[in-house]
Amino acid sequence: MSTQMIVRVDPDLKAKVNNFAKVEGKSVSEVVRELLEEYVKNRDIGSYIDNLWERTGNKLSSGGFRPKDVERVIRDVRGKH
């Protein structure tokens, strides 16, 4: 279940947000929720690490690497430093 949050903003900012939201076919609440979710996501280290693992896995997969290749790739990368 959702809960309400009261936020005070400058009237000009409110008007601009209303206009942008309307153009995008969204409510101001939807815009604010999206912004808050992105804010938390960018500061949540657990999510960051999960995203990093996902990106790494995707990059390895797109490069044709299989799980059995991972140890060799790690050794190769560590050997370069």
C-alpha cells in the first residue's frame, strides 16, 4: 500500500513539473515516484553491486564467454595489472 508524502516546492518549479508531466502523459505523483526510486537506486550499494554483476555477466555473455571461461578471464585480467 502507498503512503503520502508532503513536499514543499517553489511555485515555478511546481508549474514546470506539472507541464512536463502532462506532456509525458504522467501525473506529478508518477514523476516524483520515478525520481525517488532512481535516487534510492543510485545510492543503494546492494542494488549497485547487483547491477554491476548483471552488466558484467551480460558483457561476458555477449563476448561469447561461458561460465567455464570465467576463471581464465579473471587470471588474464589480474595478470595485466
